[in-house]
Amino acid sequence: MIKKLFCSTLSASFLAATMSGCAPVAETGEVACAEVTEAEIAALFDRWNSSLATLDPDQVVANYTPTAVLLPTISNTPRTDHESIREYFVDFLPNNPQGVINSRTIAIGCNKAHDVGVYTFTFTDDQGQTTEAVARFSYVYVYKDGEWLIDHHHSSLMPETVAN
């Protein structure tokens, strides 16, 4: 009975650690979670958006983990490494994109956070004409080597935009 209870407790602890995105430290069983606020997670979008304004794809890519996945708004190709993410932004940045968050929900876990919602992007062409696109977004950030980086980024146009 004690062995069964211990195994159940151990399994529950492992499942909880796995679901939270953190692995326990081997000897102590404690998890070292970075402290972060919703405002700090919201500022990660601002950091990313500011990197877009530089029009430098390398500065944008610096926001992503080496194994990040980008499911971009205006490409059918999933991007799964820095090289392919950079390739996307080489094509995207000449549109002078700038985003504004319309609504969002932030959830914080152990060394990861989710920022999901709706944003509007404004694009400016060579003649100074602007167009807008409203899209849904999700960012999954992970705390790695002392910094928060994007590990998963999905953006898609709103269905009614596509239907019209």
C-alpha cells in the first residue's frame, strides 16, 4: 500500500512538473521558476514589435529560441528554425509592419508564458499608403538562459477578413 501510494504521488508530481513545462531539479525535487509579471510578458510583444521597426530580420529573429516554431500570417510555410524564420522576415519587413494589441489574455507558468489575443497590423508601402490587417495571435514564451524568448508564434487573419 505504501509503495502504491508513493508511486501515485511520484507520478502525480511528475505529471504536474511536466504539464507546467518544468522539470524538477534532480536531487532536491524543487523547480527553479523565474518570477515574471503580466506586464513583463506584455512588454515582450513590445520588444518584438520594436525589432520589426528596425527592418533588420536578424534583430527580429533574436527574439526566438533556436527551435522556435513560427506559423506566420502571410505564408503557408511553417518556420521551424532561425534560418527559415529569418527568411520569412526578410520578405515581411519591407511592408513596414507595426502591430497594436486589441485584446489579449496572458497566462504565466513555470518558466513559460502564453500571450494570446487579437492584434492589428499597419503596413506602409513605398508611396506612404497604409493598409491594415486584423489577426489572431498566440505567443508561447520560455525562460531560457536568463531571458524570455518566443518558442511558438502563430498569427492568422480573422476568418471574416478571409471570407470577404
